[in-house]
Amino acid sequence: MTYKPKLFVKTYGCQMNVNDSEYIVGQLIKLGYSTTEDIFKSNLILLNTCCVRAKVEQKIYSLIGKIKKIKENNPNVILGICGCMAQKEKENIFERAPYVDFIFSPSQVNNLEKIINTVKYGNLKYISCENTSEFSFNHIPVKRESKISAWIQIMRGCNNYCSYCVVPYTRGPEQSRGVSEIVSEVKNLVKDKYKEIFLLGQNVNSYGKDLSQPATFSELLELLNNIKGIERIRFTTSHPKDFSFDLIKTIKKCHKICNHIHLPIQSGSSKILKVMNRKYDVNYYMNIIKEIRNNIDNIAITTDAMVGFPGETEKDFMDTLRAFKEIEFDEAYTFIYSNRENAIASLLPEKIPLKLKKERLWKLIDLQKEISAKINKKLEGEILEVLVDKKPKRYIENQFSGRTGPNKTVVFTSKKNLLGQLVKVKIIKSTAWTLYGELIE
């Protein structure tokens, strides 16, 4: 039996990073590696990193420090750092951790085979962080985590330069994948029996503007909606400044597009939004929500919101609470402002004390929990369509979970293996985050 070197990959951050790791693993399997979840048994360790918040970056540096002992015990172990922190910290990583063997940026994921061969056979430290002129995953092997729902990057990078964010510096300017390449990928997923696709981009609403033959996000959605075999289409993230009425019409008429929209508000204060360089105010955002709800039935709207941005007064925070009460999001991903040294907001005065930021965060979390529980309570007694996509991590016999079109998690029991199937479930009980139901045979 041929020995296969072991690969350990740890992924931090967003869905883009998760999908990047799928391409990383796919390429390394092609090179003869097999995956392991035991870092101590690995021959190649890859950390796919995130730097959106300082706390995550600190955790990654801590793990890099622990890996030093593994390298000391086995100098043949190769250690690579990739992802957004690799791009941001490329000058510092080798200095802080000289035992790291190579670094590459998100834009170089599809060049991994060349990078690995350079490191292994060139016996040298290597950095590959230049931006590529074209964004393509054509002919790049991929090992997907799920056999039911597939991530598809339709674009990468960002041109918005929100004052708190380093993504434009770590992932570069916006680049769209060609329409035909995306359509081809989806058709191949149909052949592999995938039921759901999840389109990814830092701002999917600006898809296609940079292509030699320009296309809009709405046009892409319509093309994908017409592909037979795919049952559901999801997407994230949408920037409010680019959310058009044309997109609302497309979601309404295309039956495969799930009635769930993730639309980050970030703050309920127009003053703070201006300093954040979000390019919209609260009234503009409210009008988008109104148009969405007036035109799309049973729509679920989720959001991102930040507290403790520099200069955020008590009134600004109360404006955020007021916006949450008025809009009533289905869910919200809430977090504390994290100072990023390359972002413009890091230069702003009036930093908010950590204790106050935490107090505001918990007030917002408690409010959203109350709103989510109220929304989900209304679903008790309803019969909902659920795409069954997993068994709970804590094994309970015959228990499955899945998601509705509006992205509600539903847990139920069945004696049959229903993974990958669309089923009907009657909701019996609800919490703020989960629905519990009975399978309708």
C-alpha cells in the first residue's frame, strides 16, 4: 500500500474561506495527500486565516506558536499560512515565526500546486501574495465538505473601503468569475446530485461590472434558476447601497431563489454610517426593507451589526436599538468593533471603552433574541418545506436537521435516512434560534 502524506487544514472566518479550503484540500489530494484531523500526525499543516477581528488574529498567532513544538519534534513537517491574515501580515509572520515555510494570499488559492512544489523541492521559504489579473477556478480540483449544498464564489475582493474593514486590502479589488464558468460549475453539481447552491461574494450585488462582457447579478440568478436539478439558490452578502429593485423582482419571480436576504445594516445611526463610509443612511436602508417586504412573501431578513464604533454615543446606540425594533430582523450577527491597524477607523479618536462595548452588545443580543423568538413562535403549527442537510453534532438516534427556504433551522426525527431530501415538517415548538417539528410522511 502506497504511503500518503497527511494534510491538516484549519479554517477561520467566513464562507469564502471555507470554500477556499475546499479548493486547497482538492488540490492537495491530487498531489497525493490524505486529510487528517490530528495535527500531530500531519506532514503538512495549513492555517487558512481571517483578520476581520483582532481576537481571531491573536488566536491564530497563538496556534502558530504551538505548532513550533511540532516542527521541533519533526523538522520535515511543512507549515503554511494562507487567507486574509497571511496577506495582511506577510511581512510580520516570518519575523514572528521563522519556522513558517510558506505564505500565500486568497488570490493565490488556485496556484497551490505550484506553491507546494516550490516549497518541497526548492527547499526555500516562499511568499505568494500578488493579485492575479483574472479570477477563475476552471479545472481546479475541489473537495466539498457537503454533498447537499455547495458554496460557489462568483466574485472576490471589494471596492467599498468601509472605514473599519481590511478586506479590500487583503482580498484586493472586485473580480467576477465569468458567467459561463459559473453556469458550468452548477451543471456539474447537478450531475453530482447537489440540491442547493450558495453564491458567495463580498458584495454579490456588484457582480459582473468588471467582466469584458458585463452581466448583472440579476441576470446570473435568472440563468442559474433555469438549470434543471438545482432545487434552491442562496446568496450572500448584499451591500445595501447596491441593492436594486431589479434584484427584488428577480427574487420574486425565480422560484428556486430562497426567500432569505442577508443585508448588513452595521449601525442604526446615520451619523455612524457616514463615518463608516457605508454610502447609505438609515432612511435609505429602511426603504429597501419596505420594498423587499412589500414585494416578496414570507421573506426572512437577517443582518450584521456592530457596536462600539469610535464616536458612538449613547444616542447612536439607542438609534440602533430603535432600528432593530422597527425592522424586526429574523436573526442578526452582532459584534464589537475591533480596531484594525490598516483600516481608516483605527485613526479615529473617541474610542469606546471595552466594558461599555460589551454592555451595548449584550443589550442588542437580548433584544434580537426576543425578536427572533417572537417571529419563530408564529411558525408553530405551520407545515414547512425543509432541505435535510445534517445530523446534529451530538448524536441523537433518528434525529435530523435542515433548513427552510427562509433559512430557519428545523430539527425533527425520522427512522429513514433523509439527508439531501426535501421534506415537509409540522412545527411543534420554537426557540429564538431553532424550530422543532414532526415529519409529515
